[in-house]
Amino acid sequence: DTAVSQTPKYLVTQMGNDKSIKCEQNLGHDTMYWYKQDSKKFLKIMFSYNNKELIINETVPNRFSPKSPDKAHLNLHINSLELGDSAVYFCASSQERGSGEQYFGPGTRLTVT
Amino acid sequence: EDQVTQSPEALRLQEGESSSLNCSYTVSGLRGLFWYRQDPGKGPEFLFTLYSAGEEKEKERLKATLTKKESFLHITAPKPEDSATYLCAVLNSGYALNFGKGTSLLVTP
């Protein structure tokens, strides 16, 4: 059973388009996260939700909007995609808020052309 | 501002050749230091949590230690399957994990 799953695994799109990435966890965790890993492999937190409540919102363009319909799902919608948005996006979850022991999904590689 | 610096950026070892990876950090109010392993094309995988200076954790050929300013990941007699990128992260007062840029380890037979 996959603990944290993401769809799609690969996403290739043109500048200006809008796209979404979906994430689901079956671990029963309360907290979920979105991270961005750039071409230099640097992993940076974007957002975190705890029981559907936004608790971390780092300096991210407002073209990025997370949505958590329930505590097992956290989706990421990106409007007006730019070349600089190309990266690997990881979803993660943890048992509770403030836990550094996080379980990551396989990642979604987004390429904007 | 929290800062996590890992060294070296890349390390190549012969199978059986022990070594250490370094993670130095500055954070206001350390809530924990974490080590992760990331294989190519996959998400990071949690390895260890360290909370206080002097603490040590072990798992197979890996041992993580913590001082007030840095953490070391010691790899004893590594095998090719230990090849991966090792990431260090600190949890800040805002409950966010701040990652270092990682050390890419290659173990050759």
C-alpha cells in the first residue's frame, strides 16, 4: 500500500496554463505539506495544513493555491505557469503538527515550456 | 534566520571505506534535527531524529550524532546500496523543516 501518493508523476505544460497536482495519504496523519525541489536539488517548504487548516504559508507566489478537502488530501493548484515553476513538487505528511518525521510522496516533476 | 549547511556536497567512497557527513546549523530554538535519505527519482525517506546535544542514533551502518552546532552522519563500512543523497533538516519555531542542500554519496564496489 502506498502511504503518500501523488498524481500525476510527470506534468509537461506550456507557460500560462493552469495545472493541479493531487496528493493523498493513507497513514491517518493530521498534517500534510507541499515542498518544491529545484534543479539544484534544494528542498523548500511551501505550505502545510493541519486538519484542513493552513498553518504554514511560506513566501510563495499567490499563483500557487493549496486546498485540503479533508485531512487525507492536499492538492496544489498553480495558475499562469511560468518557466521558473519547473521543479519537482513533493507532498508529505506527518502524524501531527510540528513533527519533523515526515513521509514523502514520490514527487511530481513539472516541466513548463 | 535559520541556516543548514551540509558538507561535502559530494563524496565518493570505496566499499568498506568509512567516512562522515557534516551538517552545521544555526536556528533559534532547535526543535529537532533530522536526517533523510533521498534516492534518485524518489521522495526523501526519514532516517533519524536528534533532539539534544550528545544524542546518538544508529541504524545498520549509519550513526547520527548531535552537538550544539552540528550533526554528523557516520557511515561505517558502506556498501553500494548506501549510495544516495543524504539530507539534514532542522525544525524551527514555526514548525517548518528547513533542509540543507544535501550530500550526494556514491559508494563504489
